Amino acid sequence: MSDLNKNTLYSDVVICGGALAGMTLALAFIKNGFNVVMVDPKTVKDLINFDKRTTAIAEGAKNFYDTIGVWKKVKRFAEPIKIIKIKDGSSKIDLNFDCKQFEDNTNVDSLGYVLENVHLLKQINSTIEGYRNKEGLIKRIKARVVSIDSNNLNSKVILSNKMEISSSLVVACDGKHSIARNMMNIGTKSYSYKQEAFVCTILHEKRHDNIALEKFLPGGPLAILPMKKYKNMYRSSVIWSDGREVSKSRYNSSMNNTSNIESEIEDHCKDWLGKVKVDNFKALFPLELTMPKSMIENRFILIGDSAHSIHPIAGQGFNLTIRDIKSFVEDCHKRKSLGLDIGSKIFLKNFERKRILDITSLVRSTHILNKLFENNGLSVKFFRRLGLSAVSRSKIIKKI
Ligand SMILES: Cc1cc2nc3c(=O)[nH]c(=O)nc-3n(C[C@H](O)[C@H](O)[C@H](O)COP(=O)(O)OP(=O)(O)OC[C@H]3O[C@@H](n4cnc5c(N)ncnc54)[C@H](O)[C@@H]3O)c2cc1C
């Protein structure tokens, strides 16, 4: 990274947005010898104070975090999922996926891991800090990206603090409402589920036995995911998608008095978890599917929720992002070692082509799954039964 012009920084890559996707990408890039400037109006401390959610991390994402030196630091905070129970609230269909019962694979120790975003953010940041001190490969700037201008030679990014960065490539990791995507005139297709997710942490009387529950209720899916114990208390993470008004009222009432929501949650898990107490953290997330018409432009690519923001029904949005990041950084590394331009539109287009099948199949399956359970007509119940029994025979759970 150099400073030829007083107000201009020069780097290989500018990452617009430094939350989970931006920070993971930045670390993967610097591990592969790239200079990175990451820009975000929020500091890592702001993000840690704000994002108290958990993420279900699949085996592939865990392996990726292992290769970039993060997994060994977060492992002790990650609770394995050993069994996934899927229940259809209206038809009493009940499916169990046990990590020990995949007949063709004897080495599956878990079906994923539940990790608090706070730990992930802290440990990615501490790994990045190690590089900053040693090699000066990365800079995080507290500002907003306000304009992007690309030509055949480079990209020029202007920040809200008037700073200018010149780079070979700009990556937008600025979330589902990406401003950078708008700046590059990339349109989107959106679908609102007319649902919001009420998210909270619960403390409970009995052990969760590493079971994750996904219960399909008429208003939307309720997920209860096992978390690591805290101060000897059993904990789980609740992600309850439901109609906007219902979710808002759950959220509002839980801010004054948690007894209603506690007894609502107990209705679905009392036999298993015993008495439930809602912890301090509660939040609400509007749910919509947002897909850009293209992932790339000249010297520009979308990664993270800016590239695909999906329903959290299967806890797969960020896992998909990790697959994008892994593949993209590997391709950039190969290109750089051949002395080729990582901002070339042809290269970026080829990358998009390579990833599009994985992305569209996950987007479609989460969308269809949600629509299938949203509807309670008789024919839909039939297809639901058919769908679930197909899922039970497939390798999808293991794959994710
Ligand atoms: C309720 C819920 C549960 C979920 N559970 C799971 C799960 O279990 N497993 C899973 O895989 N996925 C899950 N997901 C999805 C996952 O949380 C998201 O995919 C992920 O958090 C997106 O991260 P991101 O960095 O792309 O975007 P964001 O977290 O939205 O970050 C965007 C960043 O860009 C910054 N920014 C905005 N504008 C600018 C600008 N102009 N200049 C610079 N910076 C800017 C913002 O300040 C912010 O820090 C869940 C999602 C929800 C809503």
C-alpha cells in the first residue's frame, strides 16, 4: 500500500463494508499476499456491540476458517449440532437427522456449529490485526464509500472523509441494501416475505443435547439452535420468523415483560428444554429475498448479502458467502501469480459463471421451502410431505 499522492491510497483491493463478509474476505486476501483497504462507517467495536446473533456454520465454512487461522481461536465458543429435528407444526411430520446415521459416511462428527457472531467478528479482527502490525498489508478506514469510478486501468473510490483510494478491484460487502451496487447501476430483484424474524437468546432448565429444532408453523419457521453454556447455564438461540405484526408484537412485548414470549417458546420445547428464560438480547430482522441482476461490473464485484440476501430458514446465507469468498480468493491468487489483472471484466464474468449454479440453487430451494410451509392448503400439505421425505433421503443436510 503506498501514498504517492497525499490524499490517495493505492492498494490491490478496496472492500466497501467491513462486517462478517468484508472482514472474512479481507483476511483471506491478505493471507494470499494482497494489499487491502477496508472501508466501513462502523468500527469493529460498533459491530460487536450491535450484532448479538448466532450463525450456524457448516462444515465447509468451518474448514475455510481453519485455513485462514480463525477456527482454532473460535472453536471453544462453537457448539456442535449433532441432531436436526424438523417438525411440521400442522401435519405432525417429524424428521430426525443424526450425524451418526449417515449410512455412507462414518466421519461426520456434527451437522454444523452454532457460533455467536461476536466471537467470530472479534477473532477475525484479531487475526487481521496480526497482519496489520507485521506487514502493513491492510488498513481499515472509518468512513463511507461515496463514489466509485472505474476505467480500464484502475478504480477510484472516494470516501466520505474526502480520501481517495486507487485499486485494481472494488468489492462491495456493504449488505443487502448495498449503496456500492447502486453506484454501479446494478439493479436488483426483491421479494418481501412479509415476515420478520424475532431473534433472541434463551436460557433453559434442561440440556439441549446438541439438538437443533426447525419447526414449521403457519406464520413461518421457528428455529432453536444449541449454544455453548455460559456461566453454567444452558443456552439456545431462537430465530422465529412470522408475520410482521406478530413478530413486532413479540419483540415489543418482550422489551417490557418476557413472560409471554417465554411461555410461547415453552409451548414448542418444554418437554425438551424445560423452563425457558429470555436473556437480554432480542432483535428483529425484516425478511426479504434480494438478488442483483449481475454480481459484477468492470473492476467491481458483489460479495456477501450485497450478492444474495436470502431467508434464514436454513441458516445458509453466510455459508454461501464463504463458498464465494473461498473460490474468489483462490482464483485471484492464481491470476496474480501469473501477473494478470484481478479487475478484468472477463475474469470477473467467468467467476460469476462458475458460482451462479450454487447460488441460484440455494436461493431457489430456501425460497421454495419457505413458500411450501407458508401455505396450508391440502395439495400443499401433500407436496410438503413429499418434499420432506425427499429431504430425509437426500444428502442435502450433510452437504451444507
Ligand atoms: C435472523 C438471521 C439469522 C441468520 N442466520 C444465519 C445462519 O445461521 N447461518 C448463515 O450462514 N447465515 C445466516 N444469516 C445470514 C447472515 O447473517 C448474513 O449473510 C451476514 O450477516 C451478511 O453479512 P455482510 O457482511 O454481507 O452484510 P452486513 O452485515 O449487512 O454488513 C454490511 C456492512 O457494510 C457497511 N456499509 C454500509 N454502507 C456502506 C458504505 N457506503 N461504505 C462502507 N461501508 C458501508 C455497514 O456499516 C456494515 O458494517 C442470518 C441472517 C438473519 C437476518
